[in-house]
Amino acid sequence: SFMSRILDHGSTQGYRSVPIYFQEADSEVFEDLEKFLRWFCAIIAEELDLDVPIETLWQSSASGNKRKCTNFFQKHLLPAIKMPLVLGLDEVDLVFQHLKIAQDFFALLRTWHERGKNQATWQNLRLVIVHSREVYIPLDMHQSPFNVGMPVELPEFSAVQVEDLAQRHGLTLSQQQVAALLAMVGGHPYLVRVALYELARGRLSLAELLQVAPTEEGPYEDHLRRHLANLHSDQRLVKAVEEMLCSQTAVVIGTDEAFQLDSMGLVRRRGNATELLCDLYQQYLSERLVV
């Protein structure tokens, strides 16, 4: 929703705006980098009604796939539209799931950002990258597009905002009920939204929701299992979470671990110390990590 508003604003400022929804890509697109970048270029050309022979472009050059994609932008796309272009990349979480493609693709986006500092052609390109916080992938800081530009992070909802959102779902929650919900899921926008959706559907009462939430019977099953899988991929993160689980207060952990866990949306910072974001993560992970 936020991305759509940004692209609409770009259009009013004289930009060509193109949304790219990675959910529309067939599974085979993610098989290798060549298929992925060819699909990426083809979608943009189609959205802009450009007659660019993507297949010919790829076959006519012996350079690598990232270079071919760059050439498409530099020699065909940006000169042809003759105005600034803003690309909205929605749900790049799907790209995160394919590590080799993700590392090459995001390094390519960072390269284009660097080119825009001193090359007029590339100064006409703007990128809006939308992703959730629950997926973390290792990227070299000098090859990542996520530590340049202007990051916009959706903060935790307050109790007043949760009450307002509940009313928009047709629900009436007391202050005590809102407090109980926030204790379980914090103000995490996604977790709050899922809870209110389930309550609005009438499938669960709040008491039932709070009981099953930290289990694999509840509506957060996939979300929690993804977090657990990401933690198990790095034993340093497991150890850091175990330290927090064994403490009643926020603890000081390694700087890298704190950054990664914060990037995943699992923790809250308290000065130099870190604690798990909410009871949902505390209860779920305590049964699976601490011996």
C-alpha cells in the first residue's frame, strides 16, 4: 500500500512508475540468475510498452548476466523513456529465499545506485524496495542496497493505534484485552494485523488466540517456523537468543548478532542491550532452543 502511494506520487512529479510484483513470477524464474534477470527486464519493458528484443539482447552478448541486464537499462530502457523512472520492487522476500540469486541481484541494484552518483543516465533511476523484516540474508555491506538511500521502517503500533485498527476490523476490545494482545505480539504490525484478522473472522476468541498463538497450531505457524529455520542457520544467533531466553532482563550480546536479530524483527533494543520483542517469540523459542 505504501509503495503504491509512493509510485503514484512519482507519477504526479513526472516520473514513469513501474511496480514489479515478484509473486507474479513463475517458480522456474528463480531457478538461475539468467532466467530471473531476463524475466525482470521483460516485465519492465512490457509495463513501459517498449519494443526491446530481450531474447536477442541476451544472445548477442558474451558478457555475464548482470552486465547484460545493466546494458538493457543503460542502452535501451533509460534513454528510450527520456524521463526519470521509479521501480517499485514488491515482496522481495521471495527473492531472499534463493540466496545465490539474491546476492547477485541485490549487488546489481547497489551497483546501479553507485553509478547514479556520477553518471547522468543512471541518475534517472529510482528504486523503492519493499520487504518484511523476518528474513535475513548475509550481504556484504558494500554490495547491499539496504544500507544506502532512505530506509523507512514501520514502527510498532501503540495501544491507541491497535484500538483504532481493531475498530476498523469491526471489533471492540477493552483496554485490558488490548494490553493482553500487545503482551503476546508486541506492537509488531504484521503480528497485530494477523491477530485482528483472525478475531474479525470469528474463528477464535481472544483467549483462544492467545493460547494457541505460540504453538504450531496457531495462525503464526509459518512465521515462527521461518524464524526458527533462520536461527538454526547461524549458531551465533542461536546462542544469542538462548542468552536472552535465560535472562529476565535485556542482555548485551554481540554487535553483529544484535544487528541481525533486529533486522529479522525478533528483538527490541534497550540501549546497548537486547531483548526478545514479545511473549510470542519468548514462549515459542524457549521450547525449541533452551535445553
